[in-house]
Amino acid sequence: MEPGPCDSCGEVDCDDLIALHRLYVTPEAWDAEGSVTKVADVERWCAACRANYPHVPVGVELDTETSETSETSAAETDGS
């Protein structure tokens, strides 16, 4: 992806942007169920924002029942 501004923090010249969907996470409480809401808009985020805020990369489906992605990471598949 070409360099540009991060849609989350506004950093101007990021060269590590990834297209993704923002997630809004509401934790479970004693009187309410937890929820995860995936925003339909595609944003481009830098590595720092991806490390700190909930998101799911474009093309990866989120299982709203378990809040897990449908793709398995390489570490999970090769046992490392």
C-alpha cells in the first residue's frame, strides 16, 4: 500500500498502512452481554494504532459469537 496518513491517529507519512475495519468492543458486565461491532468503512491504520486498538483486516470475517477471526494465524497452524 502506498504511504499516506493514518486514518486513526493522523500520522502523516506512514509507510506501514494496512486496510482494515475498526471494531467497537463492549465488555460483558453483570447486567449486559458483551458485544463486538465491526464498522463497515475501510480505514488505513499504522502499526502503532493496530497494536493498540481493536480491528480486523479487510477480507477477514469476524465471528461475532466468539469475537475471533475466521483466518488462523501462521503460528497456530505450524505449531510455533
